[in-house]
Amino acid sequence: MNDKHILKFFIGLITLQLIVKVIKNIIKDERPISKRTYGMPSTRSAFIFYIITYFMINFKLYNATKLLLLLGALISVYAKYYMREHTFNQLLVGAMIGSFYSYTISMFM
């Protein structure tokens, strides 16, 4: 990983957090269990899928490594669903936003 990749990766993470926060305050979708913050889209899901998508696009990984990354991401996201902190749709939208944003950062920055 060179300096360009590290800078691009962290700029993407920081801006993703801002994007997700803005979307949450626009949609204002409640979580299954009442909390002080909104649930749509899931920040954790967006972050995890941003990270694994970034790694899969920018680095030559073995298929087994890609599978392990995806499995780890799915387990982490499922934990949020299991603990009723997010709905399936909140997690799915977060994953889609994170993956799409990572793709966009990787291809156009």
C-alpha cells in the first residue's frame, strides 16, 4: 500500500462518514430499538463494505481472501441485525452506499 492508496482510503472513509450522517438526518428512519440516532443507512455497514470493496478493487487478493473478507463483513453486519440495532433494509442500504462510494473513490480519484 503506497501513500496515494492510504490517502485516498482515509479521505474516502472520512467523507463517507459525513455522507452517511447527512443521509440519516434526511431520511430520519428509526432503529428497531429506540436510540438517540437514526438507523438508515447503517454507518457500520457502509464502513465495512467500503473497506472490503476498496481492498478488493485496489489490491490483487486471492479468491479465498476475498471470501474471508466478505464473510467477516456479513457476520459483523448480521450482528447489528441480531442485536436489533438495525433493520435489514438499513444494513443493506449502508452496504450499497459503502460499496458504491468505494468503487467511485477507487475509479475516479
